[in-house]
Amino acid sequence: MKPVLALLAVALVVLLGLGGWWFAVERRWQGDLFCIERPGTLWNGMAPLPPGLTPECPTYSRTYRQEVRQGFSRIEQYRLPGWQPRALLDPFKRAGYQQLTDDALPGNYSAFLNQGGDLLQYHAIRERDTTLIAISGQP
């Protein structure tokens, strides 16, 4: 009877370990902030996140989440008060990104940034009294 109890105890420990691993690793992909890999930083640790920005992730389909999860694409979104479309350009420039375009329309702003062939799209949109900035590219 004791070997059966020992085997059950080992199985329970293994199941608890797998559950802990899932909770630590996989829960990120289920949450609202699935796209923010390193909280408190901009573009996965490139620079500290400036104060006053609230991270968000797009509410796209499950397929889009899977693309981000598998590393085919990356997107980070941040909301800040007022209309501040260029608020995050300076940290990218300090990190060595060159701004290739500078396109402004009423309520919209877009730019492409390049660093050694890594091309990022930077897009800001006015939503009521806030600015939503989305940065996307390949990881």
C-alpha cells in the first residue's frame, strides 16, 4: 500500500508543478496585457516606460494573439492624456532608431522607425481626450 501512496504523492507533486508552470508562463497570454512582455519598459526593455503612460493591448482576434505568442509579430500600445502623438519617439531615437517618415493628419500620426533593418511602425490616434500610441513590428 505504501508504494501506491508514494506514487500518488509524486503524481500530485508533478501536477502541482505543471499547474505552477502554466500559471507563471501561460497566464500572460490569457490576460488583457498579453502583448507587454516586460512591464514597466518600452519595446520589451529598450527603455524605461515614461511616466503617465498606461499600457494596453489590442483586442484583436485569438489568431492575432497567437501570432504575437509565436513571435511572428510584436505590438505594444500605450494610452496617455491629451493629444501627444510624438510622446514616445525620443526613447526610440535615443536607442538608435532613425525616423524615416513623419506623417500627420488631424487626429492621426504615423511614422516608420528603422534600426539596422528592423522596421517599426509607430501610430498615434486621438481618442476623445487621450492619445493611443501603437508600436508594431517583428520581434
